[in-house]
Amino acid sequence: MHNAAFASLGLNWRYLAFEVDPKYLRAAIDGARAMNFAGLNLTLPHKLLAPGMVDELDESAAIFGAVNAIRFEVRTLKRDARGPKSIRAVGYNTDADAMITALREDLKMQLRGAKVLLLGAGGAGRTAALRLAMESVAELFLVNRTPRKAGEIAGLIKKHFPSVGLAVGYPKANVDLVLNATSAGLRAGDPLPFDKEQFSLKQARAVYDMIYRPAETRLLAAAKRSGCKTANGLGMLLHQGARAFEIWTGKRAPLKIMRDALEREVYQSTVHSRQS
């Protein structure tokens, strides 16, 4: 999607993928800085390691404790433009707002006052929980294989967002949204990311799965059978990328071009025209 966007705006830029072992992440960031990269995207587990490896954190990254985009900024050290220059790495988080945008666009969700069951308390789950709390959801139920992790997130939200109702565990009553922030569903044989003995999808109005490939996970298929509105993580992927594009280039992201390129790549299918 980035290369399609660069081409559409006539930018002589290129987006490339590199596999980096976590123990070499700092060296990779410094190497990209030295080679005059405009910026970087980071995937897990790098998102949680990078905050301590950049020179500055944007407010978005500071709040959520995770960096998924870096911009390299050239700064002159003296007033004279001919003086020596410093290249600073600034970390951003574009995932959190992208999730909210996708929920609103794809599920037409009104999050203020909503009741949400969040599955997963890893990096994605932590960011999702905090961002949902910022939207003033009424109740947030946190479920994770390790309850301690869910409890830590609950404590953080209680401290900063005391008006949000919190519980570690499954709801007894109905909820407006189930949000999967786990990796369960990436592989065909994966189990459902929740305990069917403790929760039924018939209790949910809508289900959002952050996974976008496969397009329909086992969770989403089950949710459809239960009559829920459903959406996968493609919209979140699009909007976090669009925001990163704007951070790097200073230009407005061509959303329709990016979405069409993304769908072609992810689903290898013909893309129908749609309003961006």
C-alpha cells in the first residue's frame, strides 16, 4: 500500500521489508538512521522494545508504551544552516487511533458508553484497552491466558480512567463488542480465542478481529453464525499505515489507492471500487 501511495504522488520513495532479530533492533534503527531512511514501521515484538531505543517519543507512543512507526528528523545543531546536523529518531504509535477509526467505519460502533470484551493482554491488547478507555467505554472486560497480565492492564486503566467499569474475566450479560487482540486465528487449526464454557457469541452485538489474513477467521465465522456484525483487521492495518505515511511524507495519504493495493496484496483478488 505504501509503494502504491508513493507512486500515485510521484514520490521517488520505496517501502522495503527487513527481518530483524530483536537483539539487533537498536543496531537496525541506528543503521536506518545512518542510511538516511525517512522512517520505519515496526512489528511485534519490536513495538514494545523501541520506546527505549529512540531519541524522542511522540505523545501517542508515550501514552501506549509502544512504537510502531519511527520518523527520522534532521535537525541543524547551530543557527547557521551550514552547521553540523543531528538525525533524531522520533517514535509514534499509529495503531491505537487506527483501531478506533476501523471500528467506527467497519462496524459503525459508538464506543462511548459501550460494553466491550477484550481478548488478549499482550502489546496489542494493552494498546487496545487504553485506547478504548480513552473513548469512555462504560465497561471493559479483560480476558487473557495469564490473568495477571490482564490484571496489570486493569490497574493501569483504574489509575488513569477511573470512570471505566473494569473486570478481569468474562461478562455474564450481553456486550456491544468482542475485540480479539490475540494471535489465535492466524493458523487454520487455531482454537477460538475465548472459552465457550464461559461466554457465548450470542451475548455479543459485534465482533472485531485484528487479524486480517485469513479474511475470515474461525472467530468471525462463528460470530456470523451467531448473528453478530463482524469485521477483520484490514481497516486497522490501512489506517495505521496511512497515518505513518503522513508522518513520513507530510502529505495526505491517498486512502483509496492504499486500500485497493492492500486488498490486492492481502487477498489476491479483484478490488471493487469504493468510496474512501
